[in-house]
Amino acid sequence: MNMKAVNSMNYEEFIDLFGNAVEKCPLIAAAIWSKRPFTTVVDLETSIFEFIDSLPQTGKEGILRCHPDLAGRELQSGTLTADSQQEQGQAGLTSLSQEEQEKLQHQNSRYKLKFGFPFVICARLNNKSKILQELTARIQNQPQQELHNGIEEVKKICHLRLQNIHW
């Protein structure tokens, strides 16, 4: 990524390019735009992560709520972001059997009921069986631990999305 070009972007261009680095959270890109100049992509990523870490619990929960259910309604209706569509497809979530689909929906519902936000995992680093295994295991966690786990997964997703931006 050409950091000189990134640093010379106006606000709108910056939001257009980085607004979905964190799923449906262009506010994060807006908040870090003023941190320019960035020396490297790692510097940009660090600014995003520091912003996320500085948020109160409700802000972090809000970030998690911006994520779609894995293999959920948005996938079925075709309304996922292009990034999420690609990530869920790579993990095999677009080709689930009826039984796998029902199990995932059931576990997603249980998870969301318990924690108040959807289960978030970096799909690109997992496959459908590992995702279901993690979902089943993480339902057992305490809310604070799961908030932490979810945010760490958001950071993994963001890292990979930033690596995919070629500008």
C-alpha cells in the first residue's frame, strides 16, 4: 500500500477505502483519519486497534453487533458486505448441508441470547467445522471473556482486510 497516497487522501476517499476494515464501522476510519500521517500499514492498523481498545464496553459491543450472523439471514438474502461474502465463502459457510445450517443457526441464536451480540470469528482463518466447534465452546464463556474474544477476532479480520487493500 502506498502510504504517501493514503496520507494525501481527503476524508471521503479515506472512508471509502477503509470504512469496512472493521465490518460496517466507517466511524472507526473517520476517527483515525486525523491520525495521519501513517508511516506504514502497521501504523494504520495500530491506530485502528488503539481506537477500538479505547472504547467503553458498550462501544465494543456495538462493533460486534455490526457483524452478521455466520451463514445467517444476510448471507441467505445476499445482503452481506462483499468482504463478508468472500470470507464466509472461503470458510465453506456458503455450502452448508441442511443439518449444518440448522445447527449453526441454533448455536448462533443461543450465543446471541446469552451475550447480546453475534458470534464473531475470523472466517478466513477457519473452516466450517472449526467455526462450529469454536461457537459451541465459546458459548460456555463468561460475558467479559467473550467480549474480549470477539474484539480480538475483529482485529484479526481487520488485519486481513487491510492486507487485501491494494491502493
